[in-house]
Amino acid sequence: MAKTRTRLLVVDDSAVVRQAIAQAVAQAGDIELVATAADPLFAMEKMRRNWPDVIILDIEMPRMDGLAFLRALMAERPTPVIICSSLAAAGSAMHAQALAAGACSVIGKPKLGVKAFLDDSSDDIVAAVRAAARANVGLLPGTSAGSGALAGADPSLAARQSLHTADVILAAGTAPILKTTDRVIAIGTSTGGTQALEAVLTSLPKTVPGIVVVQHMPERFTAMFAERLDSLAAIEVREARSNDRVLPGRALIAPGGRHLLLKRNGAQYHVEVVDGPPVNRHRPSVDVLFRSVARFAGSNAVGVIMTGMGDDGARGLKEMRDAGATTIAQDEASCVVFGMPREAIKLGAVDQVLPLSQIAPALVAADR
């Protein structure tokens, strides 16, 4: 039986943009452009005849703006949406609003040179459509099952960054590590991760071991996100700063735009926040954090990889497991996007695959 192709709808008032995206996906054998529309009202007419699997949507359009359409869509019939807009640059308020409304990902196109930009970004557009087609949209914010919290943001797919590995930040390798009373929990997540992290961190007691977190998110939003979680959780949650101690009852979240590493001084753990190139197109990178945990905590650690597209963190989690750490992956049914956990499982990096609701209890049990 032939594999069903992903049906794509493009909604943008620019004919140039519609044509450029059509050309970008034309060579992808698994994507079929079923329709284009100049605004959401025209789009709705076409959707009644042939409902798409994925929508690429602009924000600023005549008759109805893209965010209003996105919110209505997620309330009535949740469908994977990629926002492609010059108003939604990474780190902008509009970027955050689009993700909070239920978009799977955001491509921030420039105001000038749009066609050349989209032509150069054709591989990223195709990758975004494929990832969105696999998204569990019922778990995104803006849907009846969503929490409405600020959604996790992957760095712009159009960034065209080199695919560095964690080697550019920290060399691989582990040192002999004795068991200590201080333990560390390391968590990595991306798309859908803000809701998943909220579910886990708000379920943990103050006695839980110290936690270090990488959530793919633009600069400036991580501090706001940490403050919100701190107001909801029994544990302390804050954006990480260099030399912060990793202590029981405290979760440190990597600041957007910088890498987070675990370090050790005697039997005590602290973090270091460093600049450096993106790793796996992400900064902060889960692979960087997990490698540092493997190197400096070894069997004193628990690693958790949760919902997110791509494979950031899979290799780092394997290094943690090889160093003696306990490792956990979120299961497919509870993930918004099963990309990162799936890749970790494929690598043999995972001891347990658990639904989101069981991750917090497993972390508490691992400390006994």
C-alpha cells in the first residue's frame, strides 16, 4: 500500500510567499499541497472540501488575522499549524503568543528578501511540515486538552545553523565517580515541554534531588517561565546562573540563548552557564547538559527526555546511561511531539518509557 502523503494548506496574503512555499515542498514526495488561500476566510471555504493535515499560516492578513484563526481552529478542530510570519521573530511577544495559541512551530521570515529567504529555507520548511504532521495537537495549548501556558519554542527552523555536536562545548568522557549522597536530576525537552515540565515539577516534593533543565525556548522567556513555575510548585524554580548550587528542592532552568553545564566540586554540584555555538541547532542544548551530567555525576544522576521534535538529547542521554545513570523517556501517547524520546529509545539510551503522569513518581522513587 502506498504511504499517504501529508496534505498541506498555505494561508498567506502574499502570492510570492504562497508560490515560494509551494516550490519548497514540491520536491518532497511525502507532502501534497492541496490548497492555498489569501486569508483565513478563503481558507475555511477550501478546508470544508478537503481538510488538511498541516497548515502554514501567516499572522497579518486581511479580514481575519492569523492568530484569531489559529485560536478558533484549536478550539473547534485542532490541526497542526506552523506560523510563518515577519511579526514572529524568535524572542518576540508575537512568537510566544503564536505558540501559546497552539502553533507547533514558528518560522520568523524577514520583512525584506522573503522569497530568497524561503528558497534558502526549503529544507527547513519541509522538516517543519513533517514534524507538525506527527504532532499530537490535542496536547498543545489552545486546544481543549491544552493548559494555555506559554508553549515551548524551538529556535527558528530558518536559522540555518551548522549542526555542531556537544564536542564544541565539552569533550566527551567520564571520570571515576563515587556514589555520593547528593544526586542530580537532568531533564531535557522542547515542543510541548512547558506543559510537560509544569506537570512534572509541580508534582515533586521539596525533598527531591536538585534538578537541572534545558527547555528549548527563546531568550527572555526562560526567566518568565521559571517565575511562573516557581509560583506553582512546592520546589524552588529559577533561571540558572553560573555557580548556582544544585540543591534538593531546587530546579535550575537553562537561560534561553546560552548552554547549561553541570559541574562538581568535591561532593557538591553547581552549574555553569556558557556561551557557544548552537548544538543540534539549539542553544541551550540538551546534549550539552546531558554530557556534562554524564561526566560529572555519572551514576548519581537520573536523566529524563521528554516531548520535542528532533534528536537533541538522545546522544547525551546515552552517555548518561553508559556512565551508570538511570534514564527515562516520556511515552508517545503523552508527548506533543515524540521526536526526541523516540530517537533516544532508538539509541538504546532509555531504561524506562513512562507516561507523563508517572515521571514525577519515578523521580521520587529513584531517590530512595
